[in-house]
Amino acid sequence: MAALEAHFSQLLGRQGILTDPTAMEPYVSSWRDNWRGRVPAVLRPASTGEVAAVVRECRNLGLSIIPQGGRTGVTGAAQPRMDRDEVIVSLERMDGILEIDTDNDTMTVEAGCILGRLREAAAEVGRLFPLNFGAVGSCQIGGNISTNAGGINVLRYGNTRNLVLGLEVVLADGRVWNGLRGLRKDNAGYDLKQLFIGAEGTLGIITKAVLRLEPHPRGGALSFVALREPADALRLLRRAKDTFADNLVTFELLQQRCVDVTLEHLREGEGPRPGVAPWYGLVEVAGQEDDSLYGDAMQRLLENALETGEILDARLAASGRQAQAIWRLRESIPEAHNRLGFSVKHDISLPVSKIPAFLDEAETALRAEFPAIEMFTFGHLGDGNVHFNPLIEARGGDVLDIRRRVNAIVHDLVIANGGSVSAEHGVGQVRLAEIERYRAGVEVDLMRAVKSALDPWNIMNPGKVLRERAAR
Amino acid sequence: MAALEAHFSQLLGRQGILTDPTAMEPYVSSWRDNWRGRVPAVLRPASTGEVAAVVRECRNLGLSIIPQGGRTGVTGAAQPRMDRDEVIVSLERMDGILEIDTDNDTMTVEAGCILGRLREAAAEVGRLFPLNFGAVGSCQIGGNISTNAGGINVLRYGNTRNLVLGLEVVLADGRVWNGLRGLRKDNAGYDLKQLFIGAEGTLGIITKAVLRLEPHPRGGALSFVALREPADALRLLRRAKDTFADNLVTFELLQQRCVDVTLEHLREGEGPRPGVAPWYGLVEVAGQEDDSLYGDAMQRLLENALETGEILDARLAASGRQAQAIWRLRESIPEAHNRLGFSVKHDISLPVSKIPAFLDEAETALRAEFPAIEMFTFGHLGDGNVHFNPLIEARGGDVLDIRRRVNAIVHDLVIANGGSVSAEHGVGQVRLAEIERYRAGVEVDLMRAVKSALDPWNIMNPGKVLRERAAR
């Protein structure tokens, strides 16, 4: 241990290594779901060269590596396990914005940059970096890329994968792959960056990236609508797509319970909601025209939807403050939910067309086994991604057993409907069993072939995404 | 040979195998650049099961496989070499459209579907499948995916990679990977489909795909502008992006010579061009509003660009017929070019910001060695992709040597400017040397690791993308 400290201090300097348990505490634990473990050291390299040196040294010492960003994930991908030969490699000291090219509409950054800071830097030169979600103020772009983060603008701009043009990666053998190209078209061989995007640090450590920037929207409109049922939300989504096409940036679906408890949590009374209804939709458009153009078009869309009975009621945010109140409500749902007690959380995706039937089927199947279960569903309907987080009375029951049974019911139905058990959060440690169950056979074999090809020593975040085999 | 025929006839039926040299002729040759070779048989499986059976049989017989689509490529990726143990596996009989889901905005298709037919089927239900380029009437979607095809709408909709949600692939071991998921978000493990997109058939045979559909635009506008120099085109691109954002679907740059010879070839006199100028731009917008809205906005944009001197002159297509004439001109450039004699063609990409300086530098460097060289440049400026195809007097010279020298000058400069030697055409056989030269070391090692992991027997399109090593 002292030897280890001496070793890495020499490589990284005093600032580059933490071994004090109190100092390491935030690095070895998670903000949600109590993922935690132990490591002998947290390493904090300040350059790509230092990351590469760390990887080579770890291989020599027989240590595995947990690459770590802003620790805002919810799957345990960035947390250590207990009593393993692992160290954390935090990218937090590599937080430079290296270049902004306003003609190429790209930004070259280090992996440890906070997402919110990148968005601000882009806005300062009149550009948008579209990735956005609750953790924007603390998540790091390296982690966003490693988990192929989703969020609230995927409908228009795609997942993180779609926003990355180039990468620099330190490989398991300690070599550096320089794929930092700012190109929109590049078919000169396999598109290697795709391997590392969404690989949760199991194939290498992302150290730098070239990101796409978009023109910054000049105007937009936001509406909050009351709905009878999810099938109506689908009709409204169709209408919004046909009307706005790419200017439609967000289409969220919220169950009444989510809105009720969040308004209560925020002590907001009726807040910005358009009356009491079983479901709500949140529709946002943005583009290069003035607010008034989008406001008028949204107004017409809502009137037509009211006439046909697709929606029960609607509020069009008339000011930035009203829009903020609606977003605050939306973003506070997970926090309000966490205070309600035991729930089983799912981050699932389905073909958009299958969501209404799935929500019915899943509720029926769950109620048959858990009569007192309470549905709590919200998410990104436009992307086919819902956070399906039912609350269950767990007193006297075995929490792990309940979670296992609920997961099986929900995920079996998701797979039967052509869906995925992880839409945007990734696998980490929490979905290892599901990967083995639902993607067994050819798909898991392919993933293992890729892992073995890129990390034959199994030192890059082992036991994440793919379960470790008995013999290592 | 007779044994081979008997073998595969039993697997695929009489329709499933060609061995007659005349019948095989179109399959073993190319429409451009004379890629050709010999094979003992062309196999034409009619189902995924038959493709899998073919792969297993080929492995048993020690035969390699060249997966083949519509043969519209220009790199020799789909053509056989001479006197190798290879067969062609054509997907042309697998041309079904299996499902169109208008709520999920997806289409599930077999690999042998002609791109134009898919676009029509999408249009019939009010949707757009955005991929589009000259070969639309004969290229197949499996080939489009395998080459990550680009084309004229990449600026708005991305490359083919961005339009694929799911794949079914027959692997080198004859197993079928079913990744036919129609999901916009799926982070349950590695995104395996990314491996096969753009791999030119070297990692497996794509048999089916789930494709993204978009709302069909209702209106648009097209303008043809006269420009002094590429730097002005960049200024106009900026203006168009800021004005239209995602509604900007095309931004092409054409050198005067391209327009001159194509109008001559088409016997069109002055055609639709806005006067004689050193460069031209082609700007198209499309979206959910009426033609008149986009026409007015384009008119204002052109007026402002004229005032500031960014453009010399402009024509706004006032009718569908005028737009067709402009597109006909654009699409006929390669054909007109091919009739001019010897040229050295490059499909290069660069950061958009670097293109004007690159065009100057490349011309200067080439002229120093080839005083009579004539520039012939056109392409997709908005994507940073130009077809840089200078004409050279090759009489008395060694054509291969000239090509090698021109390639080295152009590609060295491309790489020095952070670009790629293949933007949208791929590697095939034509860019093998460039891959070894410019992506040597870590990048080629990574590609080889992926190839070995997925095709350890090297039976999937060997000698394409990556040069075969001496020992096999």
C-alpha cells in the first residue's frame, strides 16, 4: 500500500493520488442506490500521458481500473466493488476546453469537463451543445460519452453517440488511440469510436473528444397538456411531429401521481399544471424563428388537439418564468419519487407504437402479484423511453425478492414487445443479470469477443456491462 | 466445380446459384474503374436461413465470401479478385419490405431492397427515408449500410449510420445475430450494430435492417448561387445554418469547370446557372411549411448575401421543373467528368473550416509537379466532403505512377489538415495502401483486432478495408 502510493505519487505528483479514506469517500460511493466498495487509491491523472502511464503501471501491478467521471450514474458503473484489486482513475483534473471551431461547428474537450460548462462555452459563441438532463451541472462529458447519455433533447439531436465526432482513448495496453477527428464523414476503415461510446469504460479510457455543435435556437414554445391516456399522447406526438418535424425537441409523458407528489414536494399547490388529469404531456419546440411564431403554431396545434378530444386541457407557457416552473416540476420528479419509499426502477425503451399497450399489460401483470402496487411512470415518450418506477409496500417482505420478481415481470414484457431493459442509463452492475438473461447466446458472445479483443487482460472496469466469468 | 454447383443447388435451389460466365459477368465487374475478377459461382440466397447455410458451407469448403448489393460502389469492395477461393453472395433476392410502423416511424426491410423503392414506400405513408444520392435507383440498402453511404442529405439527416436502428447479421461462424430492434435508445450493452455499419461486409453479412423514418417535408426551396471563391461559400453556409438550422438539407459546392462540362454534356447551353463564375453553390431547404415560406426566407438570405458581396449572383428555382434542372445538372457531373479523360479521383473530408485553404494548398502543390493539371472539384461542402478529381494529361506518362504521386500529394495534405482519405465511398480495394499509410499503428491494430475477433477464419470479404497479411 505504501509502495503503491510511492509508485503513483512519482508518476502523478502529490495531487494525483488520494489514499485517505475520508478523502476517498465520495469516490467510492454513489448518490443513489448505495453502490459502494473499497479501493486502495483514487488516481487523478492530469494529462493523457499520465492516464497512459497509469494504465501501464496498473497492468504491471495486477490492478484493475475503474474510470470515473462525475458519478451521476445510477447503475454502479463508476463505483468499485469490495475487496478487489481495483483503483479508481478519476478524469476530473482533465477539464480543459481545447478548441472551439465556429466554422466547423465543433468543440474539442477533455473528458473531465462538466457538461454544463461545455453548454455555456458553446452558447457564448452562439452555438448549442444539445446534450441536457438533470445532472447537467455535475456530470462529466467523458462519462456522458461512456454511457451514451440520453436526456431531454434526444428526439431532435439524438443520443450522445450522435454528438461525438472524434475521440482520444487510452487502451488497455497503455497505448493511446488518437481518433480526434472533427469530421462529419469518415469511412476510412472501421468507425472505432463507436466501440468506446456507451462501453462504460470497459474497453478503454476516453480522454478527449471532438463534439458537434448546432446553431443555437433563437425561439421556441413549451406547453403542458392534460391527457386521458397514453394512446392520446401518441396521437398528440404524431400531430406534433407532422407540424414541427425537427423543431420538436421534447415530448415527455408524466403520470398524474408523478405530478401530484412533485408539486407537494415543491410545495407548489397546483403549480403550472393544466388541471387534474390521469396523464400529462410536455411538448417543447425550438428553432431559428421568434418565440411568437412557435407560440402561435403551438396554440393552433393545441386547439386542434382539444377539438378532436386528444387532449383534455393545455397550458402554453407565456413567459420564461412559466417555462422554468414547468421544467422545475419535470426535473424534480426523481427527487420527489425517492422520498416516497420503496420502488422498483426501470429505464426501459420500446417501439413508440407499443408503449400504451405495454403500460396496460405491465400494470395488469404487476397488480395480479402485488395488489397494492402503485404505478409511477414518466419519461421521454418521443424516444420510446419511460422510467417505469412502481411503488410497492415492502414492509415485512424481502426487498431483494420483490425487486427480482417485479423486474422479471416488467422486463419479460419489455423484451416480448421488442424493447430494451436499459434505454439510457446503461448496464453497470445493476443490469448484469438482465444482459445474461435477455441477450444470451449470440449477442453476449459477440460482446465478449469485443471485450476480449480490446482488453484481453480484463483490467478495464471488469464486472461492468458483462459479468465476470469465474476464472479470470 | 460441378461438385460445388451440386452442393449449393441443393441448399439454394436452381435459382440460387449462377455458374455460367455470361450470367456471372455483371456480378464480377464494376460500372466504374474496372474492378473485376473471377469466381466459380454467384450465390443468391432467398432468406436469412439460406445465407447462414451458405456461410457454414463456405467455411467447410474453404471458400471466402464477397457479400454483394447493387454494385454501385466505386472502391472494388463488392468485386472479386483474380484466382482466389471466393464466391459472391448476392442479396438481390432478399428484397422484401417486412413492416412499416407509422407510429414508431420505422421500416423493417431485407438487405436486397433497392433504396429508391424504400423511399417510395415511405413516401406512400407520408414519411421520408432520407438517404439519397445518384445511384438511388439501383443501390441496395444492405450495401448502403455496409458502406455507411452518405449523399446529398447528410447535412440534415446524417450518414446511413444515423438512419439504422437495428440489424440482423449472419456472422462468420454461420450464426445469426438478431439485433432487429426498432429503438431510439438502447444502452443494454455494446451497440453491436455499429460494428457492421460501414464494415463493407468484412465482419458479417447484413440480412435485414430496421430504418428510421422522418416526417415527409411539405415544402422547400432550392437556390443556385454564383461565388467568387470557396471562402465565400463558407460564409454563405454559416448564414444558411444560422437562418435555417435543421431545415437546411443540402449545401453543395461546384467548381466552374464541373458546371461547364456538364452543361455541354447535357447540351443545355447556359442551363439553370446564375451567370458564369469561378464557383457555384447549391443550397436547399425543406420542412413542414409551405414552399412560399421557404422561398421568401431564401430570397431574403440571398439578398443579404448579395449585399455583403458574399455571392455574385443567384437563381431561386421558381418551380419544380427548375429545381429538377438544377439537380439534373448536379447529378450528371460524375458522368460528364468521366468522359473528359484521365483524372485522379479523391473522396476526401476535412473540417469544414479548413476546406478553402486546403483547396488552395492542394492546387499549388499539384501544379508544382504537374503544370498542366486541371482542377475539377465538387461535393458536399456542408459535410466537409469534396470530390477532388483533377484532370491530368497522361499521354506518354505512366498512369499508375501519376495516380500514386497525385494521391500522395493530396492525401498527405488531407491528413495534415485533420481529414480523411475516404469520406463516404469507403476503402474497398482502392484505399488499402492509404489505410496502411495514414492509420498505421494503433488504429490499424485496433481494426485488425476487431476483424480477428469477429472473423477469425478471414472468410468475410478478405482483402477489403484491411490488406491481407502474407500468411493466411
